[in-house]
Amino acid sequence: MSNGTVIAVTRKRHGLGNRLRVTLGGLSLARFSDRDFAFVWPTGPDFGADFDELWQFGRKRISTLRSRLLTLRHPYRRHDLEWLDAAREDRVWQIRTAHALHLPAGARSWGEELQELAPVPEIAGRVSSFYSRHLADTPYVGVMVRAHAVSNTETLKHSPVSWYIKRMRQVAAEHPGVRFFLSADTDQAQQEVIDAVPGTVALGDKGGYNTKAALISSVVDLYLLASSTHLLAPHYSSFPEIAQQLAGPSLRLETSMTEAHTQFGPEDRLSVVVDPLRPSVRTIQ
């Protein structure tokens, strides 16, 4: 018999990174505390895909309405888990947040939980097919551009397309022959980068913003970005953190605002993944 239930709760406007952090963090806490697990994952115009349409998750999902009714006895709790000791006797822990949980020592991180998940067959097939046609056995740099008007203003201010183009050209000069995989959230930004930097490849036909088709393409992008040797990413965006967590500590993330030690330089060695569906496993060339 379990000690109760952990319910991870996300809001309808939460993006993929926000949702994964609390859902997989909640799953880890449930394992650590010997509790059952359930989650709230609202879908609609703001987010068009269920968790099980992206990964083979198979966990119990409850509605936002049921979660709200449960708050009459089991309130929403914070990501810091400072409430944990006082709530030991509460049979239901509902955690509603967009942040990573401050998990107890010894609990698996949400990134480790993510590494163990398998994407649904449609996504796995697209990842493997694109990788084998364009990127297999070749070190490449992942590039994630956020240029859509709904992006955070800090992201748009500090991560213009011009910054990516400049850095990609520098990397290409320092590592002749290196390729680039591009994930951009607008067709215009994608074409601008491809035209400016030879050797850049990207997915096509991604679908409307946050639709099911777009989110499926985003997860394909995610695995291909996580399989890169280095990641050029937007400032103040949660999406690149997913790729880094999926890849593990071997993938370094660089933005226009990160410190110099995050930058990819001529002395850095290039890595290649063994399998793009398991990007945490790689070899150094």
C-alpha cells in the first residue's frame, strides 16, 4: 500500500519545458516517497498535444476540474518543497508550478526521468530518419532560434537572428566541416539562417504554433538538438534546458548572455551520439 499520491499540476498556458519539469519532477518525488502518481496536463488552443502523444508515458492523468475540487482538502503546493515535512500525513500532495522541484537528496532529477522515456513511434521514426539522412556519424552544432512574436521580450532582445549567424560562422571557421542543425520557430528565421550559413539543415512543415503537429515537430527537434556536440540557444527560454537535460552534462549550452566558459572554441573536441534517441550516450572524436 502506498503512502498517498503526488499530483503534478500544470496550467493551460504552460509550455513544454514548464510541463516536463513539474510532471517528471513530481514522478521522481512519488517514487522517492513511495506514493502513487497522477498529473494534470490541460490541452486546447494553447497547447495541442497530450503527453502520451509525445512520449510513451502511460501514467494516470486527471482533469483540471478534479484537481481544483481536490484543493478543498489538498491545497496546491510550491516547487521548493519546504512544506514537505509538515505535509507528511496529507494523503495527496498537489504541486502546481512552472519550475523544477527542489527534490530531496537521492531522488532522480527530472532530466534523468526524461532520459528514460521513449518517444512515440511517429516521433522516433522521424528522428531516426532525419538523423540518418543528414547528420549520422558527423559532429554537428545544434542551433535553437526563438523569433516568434509571442517569445519572451528578453529572448527577442538578447537573441536576435544576427547573433546566431555570427556565432555559427565563427564556429565553422574554427571547426572546418562542422554542420549545423537548426530549430527555428518561424519560417522566416529558419530561411534566413539557412541562406546565411552553408551546411545548415532543418525540419520542414512544422505546423501552426503549439498545435499538435508543431509540438510533435518540437520533440523531433528536441532529440536532434540534444544529439549535437554543442548547443547555441536563446537567452531566457526553457526549451533549450529540455535538450540539455535529455543529453546530460556532456552537452554544453551557450547563449548570447552566458559566460565565456560556455562558448564553443577551437580547442573543444567534437562528440557524436551512438543513437539519436539516446543522446546521453556519445563518443568523442
